[in-house]
Amino acid sequence: MSKLKEVWNQAVKCSLGKAKLDAKERFSVKLDQLFDILTCKCQITSCERGGCDGCVIQAHINCSCSREKRIPLKDLAYIKGQKEKVGSKGPHQMGVPDLQEHRQAEFGFNEQHQNEVINYMRFARSKRVLRLKTIDSCFEELKDSRLVEETFTVDEVKEMLDGLQVVVRGEVEMELINTAHTNVLLLRQLFSQAEKFYLRLQSDISELENRDLLEQVAEFEKTDFKTPDKKNQETSKPKLAPLNEGGVSELLNKEIARLQEENDKLKTRLRTLESQATSALDDRSKAERALKDLQKVQGEQQEIGSLEDTVAALKVDYEKSLSANSVSHKSLQENLISAKHDLLRVQEQLSLAEKELDKKFQQTAAYRNMKEILTKKNEQIKEIRKRLQRYEPSE
């Protein structure tokens, strides 16, 4: 709407003469061209300018738009011709509608996926026809083997129908099981191919019973099997073709490169962590050895401490005994001193007593007589010595 308003305002200005001359010329040139309503404004280059030989697409684009805004590759040449067309004639003209492309657009398939669907439907149709032939053969066998008489009883008819029911039930059950297993294998192929491109597919089980879609599939089967195409008959490889549009594949490649870079970083980090872990283990072993040595030293220190404790206890006991001995020694010294004092007192008392006894003895008459006798004897001895000295001169 904004584009239409802008073009309408330019047309009004040009018609009223309010626009500049160069703006009028540009607007008049655009009048013979188609109005561009595409949201993608990326530049489209032809194969001639790009130097591409033998290309089927005939045009290329380096588009950075989102997926829903991109131009399909098969329409690039047509869009480029319509953008450059002046007047009613251009490199591409409108013709009869392409019924195959119309059916693809209605059903939501591109050409390659349509071929895959047709191949699978042919495979399922052949299996279905084969199983129907088997069921028909069961009925024919019943007709040929049992329906030989003109009349049958009710029990015989029930027996024949029960036997036919068992056979038909087994055939139908086998076909349903085989169909389910075949669908699982088909999904396995699709999922494995999607995982190679780091895609995650999702399915809506409720859409499998959509009556409108089932009718479209039936109509698709009728039209495609009635008018076979050579392209549909060609067997394509059961692999997903790589995305060539540049957007999703480029994003996937960038994501893969980023993941690989992160993986390399994680590997280098893992190597560093491993080296750190080995060094930590070495340090741990060294620490354990040092701890053992320390425990030994601590054990020896504990023994030394116990010995020191015993020595301290002995020292305390010795000090206690020494203090007790010193106390006893002091008491003995004090006792000795007191005994000496007592002895001195006794000696003094004895001396006093002796003196008193001497005094008392001297005061007695016998002592005085003896003393007088001794003094007389001493004087006599002195006189005798003097006489002897006279008669015996010294040599």
C-alpha cells in the first residue's frame, strides 16, 4: 500500500505540474514498465554477465531475504525480463498455462518431490494390485474347490465363509502390516537425509485423516497416472539434492563451521584440561608423599613430645622431691642449728658448772691443803734444781 500511495502521489504531482523536470522524465519512463510488487529487491544478474555457460536457469541472484520472501530459481529469468520490459513486449510472453506446474502449485510439491511421490504411489499401487489378485485367487479357489454341488446346508455355507474370512483377514492384515513397515522405512530415509543437513522434521498425524487432502491425493493419482510424463517415469536417486539457493545452505554451512570451530576449541580446552589434570595428579601424588613424610615427622614429633612430657613430669617430680628435700634440709639445718645452740648452752652450763665446782672445790679445806702442799713441793723442787745447777755446771 505504501508503494501504491507513493506512485499515486508522484502521478498527481506530475499531472498538476508540481514535480521537477527530471522527476517527470523518470516517471514517464516507468509508465511503460510493470509495477514491481515483489518484496525481494536483490539484484538479478543474467548468465551472460556472470560468464555462466550451459546454465538452465539463465539467471542468478545472491539473495539475503527470508525464505518466504525469496524468488524461486526457475522464475528468476522471467522476473528479470518483466522488470526490464518496456511496453507490451519482452523476452518472455504469456502462453498456455502449464498444467503440471499448476498441479504442483496446488498440491505443494516441486518437480523432484512430485517424481518421488509418483514413484511411491506406483510402488503402493503395484503392491495393492498384487494383494487384490491374491484375494481374488482366494475366492476363485473357494469356488473351484467347494462350490461343486448344487445345494448346501447352512452349516456348510458358514464353514466355507469362515474359512474364506480367515484367509482374507490374514491377507489384508499382512498387507496393512507391510504397508506400515514400508512407510516407516520411507520415513527413515527422509529423516536420515534431513539429519545430514542438521534439519529436524516434524509431522502432524492429524493431517493423515484430512478428507480434503485425501481427495487431492486421489485426484493427483488419477491425473498423473492417466497422462504419464517422461519426467515422471525417470527414476531419481533416493537422496535429497543440496540446497542451491544460498540462504539455508549458507546458514547451515556457517552453523557447521561454527560448531566445528567450537569443537576445535573444546578439543584444545580438553587437552589443556587433561594436561592440567595430569599435573594436578602429579601434584597430588607429591602432596600425598609429603603428607606421609609429614605424618611420619608428626609421629616422631609426637614421640618426642611424649618423651618431653615424661621428662617434664620427671622434672616436676624431681623439683617436687628437691623442694621437699630442701624443705627437709632446711628443717634439718634448723634442727642442727638449734641442737648446736642447745649444745653450746649445755657446754656453757657445763663450764659454769665446772667453774662453780672449781670454786666450790677450791673453797674446800682439802683443796687448800693440797694446794699448799703442792706449792711447797714446787718450791722445794726449784731449790733442788738451783743446787744441782751449782754442782753440775753446764757444758
